Amino acid sequence: MKNITAALWAEFLKVRRTKLLPISFITAAFFALVMGFLMFVLKNPDIARQYGLIAAKAAIAGKADWPSFFHMLVMAVGMAGMIGFGFLASWIFGREYADRTFKDLLALPVSRHAVVAAKFIVLAAWCVLLALILCALSLAAGLLVGLEGWVPGVIQAGIGTYAATSALTILLVTVVAFFACFGRGYLPALGFMILAMILAQIVAVLGYGQYFPWTVPMLVSGAAGDPSTSLGAASYVILFLTSAAGVAGTFAWWRFADQA
């Protein structure tokens, strides 16, 4: 218990002192602002006619109501979240190699399992916090715009889908963390993340997205098809097993890192 507490405190200090923390918050606020602005343009036809290009982009979101807003919000966390959460995983686990502090960590009187567990806990907390900030600011933006359709059923369904998509997307960052360790830096992890996103699009087009982990969050969000007709228990089992494999692989890599 003492080991994990010390490791958690060290990881907390690293995150608190990095500029990436405020940048991540600003990015989440920016996404919320953009979605609110698109809804504002849709709700005001005069402004839409004045800025034709913006109006054309905003029309992709659908109508200026809460169902359309939640659909856009869920797609944002499902697709942009893969990049954002994956980048955080690559930074937390890859920075030790980029900053040449990996061997120093191995020499500390703290178990390697505690170090890895602390990193995963901090990563999960950071991702969840970002998802909550994005949701809260987006809801605030929607209320300021005055979107139609604010009824309990719509809000509960929208927040529920958002929470599910966020959770599934966050679970997959464990694999990015493994590749950050295996590749000893940021670039291999980021390269894998980009490859996974490309494959997710291809597999979805081929009709086998329910069997590819990185397509499942997109299906839940509705960005890659109707989830009610494509997702089954096997889809979630595959995703959970993939996440567990990322955790196990990362722990195993740190266990034998000095022999690699």
C-alpha cells in the first residue's frame, strides 16, 4: 500500500507540473465551444445565410435540438477521444523513455507493479476528468444556445450513451500504453493509435466493425452505424479482452524491462 501511495504521488506531481494538463482542459473546452457555436448557427437562419460555409458545416450536425447535439457530442468523444486519450497514454508511459528516467524508476525502492498501477490510475482519472469536463461544458453550451427538446428521456439517453462511449474509448488506451513501453517512446504508440483508427474505418466499411475493438465505441456512438443491429455481447467481450491484454502486456513489459 505504501508503494502504490508513493508511486501515485509521484505520478500526480508529474501531471500537475506539465503544460499538457491545462492544454487538455483547453482542448475539451474548445470542442464544447465549437459544438455550441454550430448549434447556434443552426438555430439562427440569418447568421447561417450570412456565413454560408459555416452554415454548410453546421448542417452536418442535424437540427438545433438536444438529440442532434448529443449525437454530435457522443461522436466527438468516440472519435476525437481515441486521439486525445491515446495521446495521454503515450505521454504518461512514453515520457520515461524520452526523458531517460526509465532506469531511474527501476532503481527506486518501489515495486514495478506499483509504478505501472499508479500510471494506469492517473491515466484513467485524467481521461475521466476530461470526459466529464467536455460533457459539462457541452451541456452548458447547449443550455446557453437554448436548444429544443430538453426532456428527461432525451437527456438520460444522451448522457448514458456518452458515458458508455467514453468508458469504452478509455478502456482501449491500455494498448496504447503497452506500445509506448514496447516502443520505448511516444512515436510507436502514436503510430499504433493512428493505424488502429484507420483500420477501424476500413473494418466498419467492410461490415465487421462489431469484431474490431476500436470500432465498437464508434458503433455505440452511432458514428459507424446503428448499434442496435450490429453490436452484441461478443463485441464487448472482445473489447474488454483487448483492454485486459494491454494492461497485462504493460505489466509484463515493466516486469522484464531490464532484460529487454
